[in-house]
Amino acid sequence: MSDLIPTLADLHALKPTQQPEYADEAEVARVTAELRQRPPLVFAGECDELRAKIANVADGRAFLLQGGDCAETFDSVTANGIRNKLRVLLSMAVVLTYSAQVPVVKVGRLAGQYAKPRSNPNETRGDVTLPAYRGDAVNSLRFDAAARRHDPHRLVEVYNHSAATLNLVRAFTKGGFADIRSIHMWNSDFVRNNSKVGDKYEALTAEIDNALAFMVACGVDDESFRTVDFYSSHEALILEYEHALTRIDSRSRLPYVTSGHLLWIGERTRLLGGAHVELLAAARNPVGVKVGPAARPDDIVALADRLDPGREPGRLTFISRMGADRIREALPPIVAAVERTGRKVAWVCDPMHGNTFESANGYKTRAFSQVLEEVDGFFAVHEALGTWPGGIHMELTGDDVTECVGGIEELAEEDLSNRYESACDPRLNRNQSLELAFEIAERLAAQRRARGSNPVQDFQPVDF
């Protein structure tokens, strides 16, 4: 490994939190040695492409849509599961692209999101206490001592399942599945089959119908209609895995973490000088940082200086996860402090993690109304500050699960038991995800009107 990257021993000397506790270090060494010999999952050039697109997000010329499972499981890596997640994200992107009139950068929370930080290292059921489930990358959800053992061989399975997921995603996005006309038909079906969506969704769907018909009539039927660029992301949590998949790019001789295109540092691990920050500070990937309501503006500025000393466009994304009742108060001083430095970062809203509660019947859930309230607050903050609300980061699935209450289907707490399938946190289902996309579309359209942006009017003809 290049001296541009800290060694694994150096990272562990920083006493990182939220790491597995492996019983056999020799076993860990064998696993990491095997992973170092595996091909990269993503390529440096793809990471560079995404960084350029996030630079457009930071500059107010694109919008980032990032979504997928809270925690992927090995059992969920099926063609149908991957297809359904991809379809709901692409469906959302069509609505957002039309409303914002800017490109939507599409990033999945997939092909690597197999590890989760935990507030409590243990779980107790009755008189039995075992290690907490930390995601399939570490141990099993099954509650017995053997299953909850921290097993380093699971990291090889993370690699294998991520490779399979990326292979299928690339086939879908380049093989006709992503054709914008087909995707819009799915959105039309959503509006047509849900009587409670209201006239505003029907009107927007009709506008997109007309726009597509106009483009077809003009003879616009090129590759951009049929294929999309799609990128992978996950929280860079387990240092053995991320370090083992760090590679030196043959073109630039610079290091990239090749486990995913966009990696983020969580709220629990973003300690300045901590191991996770130091690893990603050395890598060339675009980097995200989760920011909670207790974050201090000076600390976030210091993190920006450490992760992006060169102030490179597209390098840094801050993902706020404040909670619906805190965002209007907590986010403005952070945005203002970073903006005063002259640095342009992408500002993205995670309206999920700050709005989790336990239902009366014992399920961890989220209310769609609170998710939407945090989105409203995010847009309001950026409108007041004159900054660009650059994106949305969501936990969602393409399946008809019952994990979050509310939405068009008016799911109640007693409905949660019908199909609660998440291995960790509750996700929006397909209809809730599309409903949220239509709601965000309204806010993006208003933002565009307030900015006076019109792609047609901004077009400059060429004199021949």
C-alpha cells in the first residue's frame, strides 16, 4: 500500500469506534489479505465522474438523489429486489428532473451498505444478553451466540454480494430497463392507481407526458433516453474492509477506496482526527459526512478543512439528519459557517434518521408527515440563506413493506406488523417514496422559480 494511505495499524492506533471485535487476529489478517487481491468493485474514473457531477450539485446546477436500504442483507440480493429498488429511484428521478430542470445525480445506498453502527453494543432478550446485530458484514440477525459472533469471513461475502449487485445494476441501467419513457409509465400508473394523490400529481404527470411527446416528435431519441449513470454509496464503517479495498489508480497514482463511488462518514464516527476521517481524507473518492443536530459549526468547518483542504469542487457533501423539530434551528448556523469560508459543498437532507420512534406495539418506525416536515425545513433554511438545497438521502425500498406510518396509504401503527421486513431501521415503501418525490418536486419547482432559472431562456444560440 502507498504511503499516501495510513496503515491499518495506524488507523487502529486512533482507537476507532463502532468496529467489530474479532476473536482471532490471524483470521482477520487472512481475510484482509484475500480482499486485497480481489479486483476493485468500482473504478477511479467512475469516482471522478461522480465528483464532477456533485460539483454541479454544489453549484446549484444539479440535484442529488441518494437512496436504498438501511442495511442490506445477503438474502436481499435477488434480481427482483435490486430491480425494484432501482425502479423506484429512477421513477423518483424523472419527477425531480422535470421539476428542478437540472440533472439528477442518481446514487444508490447499495452494493456495500452491510454494516450499521449501534448505540448499544449488546442486545438483551429475557435473561440472555448477546452482541448486538451490526449488519450482515459483522454477524447475523438470528439471536444465538454462534450467529452473533463477529465473523471476519463475512467481509468476503460483502464483497461477493456487492459485486453481484453492481453487475446487475450496470446491466439494468445500460440495457434498456432505464428508458425514461418506461419509467414515466410507472409514475403514471402510480398516479392513476392511487385515488388520493390529488390533482397536483396528475397535473405534473400530464406535463411530463407532454414534454416527452414533444421530444419524440422532434426526433429526440438518443442514448440519453435509454441509459442512465448510476453510482453506489455506503457508510465507510468497517476499517478492515475499506482499507483492504483501497487501490492506487494506475493513471494518477493516487489512492481510491474502490468499495463504492461515494463513501460517507456517520454521525458517530466523524471525530476530527479519528480513524474514519483520516482514511477518507487520504482517498480521492467524493466523501459525505452525516451532520446531526448537536454538531457545532466550528467542528464542521474543521472537518471540511481536513477532508477537503484543496477546496475541490464535488469533493465534499454534508448530509444533515436533524429531525423535523430541530432542522430550522440547528442547520442554519452550520450552513452559514461553511458558506462563510467560501467553500462550496453539496448540502443534502437525510429526513429519516432524526425522526425514528417506537410505536405503541413495539416497532421502530417513522411517520411520513415528519419526514416531509424535515424536507420542508431543509428547503426553508436554504431559501432563507440563499443557498441551494442540493439533494435528498433516504432509506427506501421498492417493495410494498409496512415500516413507516402515514403516506397515501395512510398506514397506521397497527399495520406495521403486516409486512415489516427491515433488518434495522424502517424504510419508505414504493408508494411512500414516489409520493415524497412528487412533494419534493413542488419545492424544487418553487426554488427554480425563485432563482429565476429557465434552461430555455438561459440557452445561448450559436451563430454560424
